[in-house]
Amino acid sequence: MTGMRDRVRGWFAANAEHITVEFFPDPDGRPVVAGQGYLRLWLVEGFLAKRVSWGREHFPALHGGVTLSFLGSEATPFTRFTRPGASLTAPGAYLDYPMTALIPYAGGTVEVEAALYRASSGGPLETAVTIAGGLAPLIGPPLSTAATIAEKVSTGVDAVLAAHGDDPVLGVHWAMTSPGGGGNVLRPGHLAVVSGSPDALPGPLTIVDGRLHGPRGLLTGYDFLVLRVECREERDDWSFPELERLRREAVTAYLHGLPETHRDLRNRAVVAVFNSPDLTETDAHRVAKYVRQSIDRVTELGVTPAETDGLDPIPAHKLPDRHEVEGQTLTSLLQT
């Protein structure tokens, strides 16, 4: 995976004097605390000033995503290689394309990268885009699987780029970290890269309603990309089909007079939550407590619980608050 990342970083370093990169933090956005938040990267806007000169035989291909500490690894990439749905020829074209799934932040440095390539119709890059696009639905939870797929896709794409000598048309590399460590703080906002030095631009840049503006309105005349770094304290998806399967099996076991099997299945579900790479440490404690309560409800009712007690999805309003799980341990949850 280092091939693609090094390729983007190399281009970015070589062209640093000829491009403008600026991060616009959300006015109300708060820094992300390690173990207590998530991030997701979006491509929200793009413009290629000379795209019309490419002709119909060429099209833009986008590589982008984030690299961060994951499952104890120092640097795990979550990236995609895709063909943007919009033509990138209209200023203000709203793409809003997710480059990554929602990823828990465990601490350390987050590297944001994006690069546009000029691909030829019928060429190797178009084939790579098609294959990568077919695998895109798999680059989501569970994130351990997504990371493996993303790495293999990126390795293959890098081999194609190396063989044909393709360099980015435009690229950016940006590092962010938790508060107190110096450098750029990980927080929600927009990251813009423009193919012109600050002195060459018509004036200061701003983000208005998620779009890149110059002094006189939407920026034109330059190639640019705008990425959005989304940060949130809680997930927006609490769906856990595997946990729901274990819950149903545990309920059935209890109703068939197998309390030990019920307990074993419940504990397996709780341990799975604690080890889930898709949750922050705080949310793992919250979900684990709810999972135990949900699976044990059959012992209180003596009948099959209502569907609203299920785990696919978990109703967000039913999850315990953060203060309710302070001091909670895995051992305490596994006790009979």
C-alpha cells in the first residue's frame, strides 16, 4: 500500500510550490479525542479547468482516502480508486462521494490523501477503475475486511500506474493528529487543493455552503478538489446482523431449556463487541452493555422478546449513556 501513498506524497512534495492547500475548519466543529470519535472522508467538489481539452477518449480517475492507526497497526490505509460520477467540468458540481466508511479514531496521525489521474478509455486505468468500483461495496464494515480489500486494490492500481508512468494531474497529502500533539488538529472541516500558488490566485479562498469560492464567487480557471473531513462522536449506523443472529440463537436456546447455551452465546456476543474494530472504545462499552441486556431479556419475560429489542439495528436512543459504562469491564459483563 505504501506505493500509492508514496506516489501521492512524492507528487505533492514535488509540486508544493505550484499548488495551494488550505484547510477550513467547521466553525462549530470540535477536535476528535482518541477513542471517543469517528471520521469519514468525502469528496464534495471537484473541477478540472482543462477537462474539455481531454476529449472523449480520456476521463478523470480519483484515488483517495485516509491512513491511520488501526487494530494496533501503525498505518492502515482505507482508500478507494474510482471514477467520479460528475464530469468535473462545472464549477460547484456537487459530488458528495464517500471515500471511506466511518472509521473509529484510536489516536496517532491521520493522513488524508487524494489524487486525480487522467485515464484513457479502453486503457489499463479504466480496467483498474472498473475492478475497483466492483469491490467498492465491500470497503465498509467490518473494517478489518475493508482494510485488506483496500490494500490489495491499491497495490494492483499502483502496479498499473508504475508500469505506464502515470502521475497525478492534481494531488494532496495532509496530516492531522489529536489535540496537544502539535501540527494540524483532527477536526471536521474542508480540505481544498488548487492548481495554482497562493500568489497566482485571484484572492483569498473561502468555503460557502460546502463549495469553494474565490473573491468573486465560485472558483474557476483552476483545477481543484475539495474534501470534507467528517468527524462525529457517535456512529450513524448501529446495525449489527451478526450480533442479532447470536441473540436469536441465544433466545431460542433459553426457551428450549438450555440456559448454559444461552449464556455462552450471550458471552460470545459481548466479547465480539469488545473486539469490534468498527467501534470506539467508549461505544464498545455502551453496545456491549446493551447487547447483554437485550439477550438476557428472555430470562425476565420467559417468552420471545419483541422485535424492538433486536440488534439489527440497535435503536440509538436505547443505548446507555457514556457515564453509565464508566468503570465497566469485560469480566463484569460476562458474569452470570
